[in-house]
Amino acid sequence: MDLENIKNSIVTNVYHIPADKKVALHKHPTHDEVFYCIKGEGFGVLEDKDIELKVGKAFIVPAGVMHALRSDSEIYVTSFLIPKV
């Protein structure tokens, strides 16, 4: 396992999802994704259920699983795309 390569392959983002934004269901075939709520409230969306997100809570999506985010007001999350090993 090449830890340096894994470290360099992790992608980080910060997203703001306002109430009127529709995030389409999508998947990442080769990366797990971890969302961490830093402000607001909303939901991590899977094909068959919604996971409540609020400050300090995480939403973990395995590679290949359809997912999205939504909020009735607004939500800010950090996202980490981590390559499957």
C-alpha cells in the first residue's frame, strides 16, 4: 500500500447547499465520500433513505453508491473523496 499516493489522492471540498439547489443523485465508482456538516441542517440522500445532517454529524457514502445532499434551509459541508484501496 502506497500511503503517500493515497494521501495525495484524497480530494477535499466545501459545499454550500441552499434550500433551492437540487443536487442530482450521483456516484463515485472509485472513491468513498465522507461529508461532515459544518453549518446548518439538511440531509444526505441515498436511493432508499435520507440521513439527517446537522453540525458535527457525518454522512459516509461507499464507492459506487448513488447519493446527493439537500436542505430545507441551507447547509455547509466539507467533503472528502477517499480512493478505494
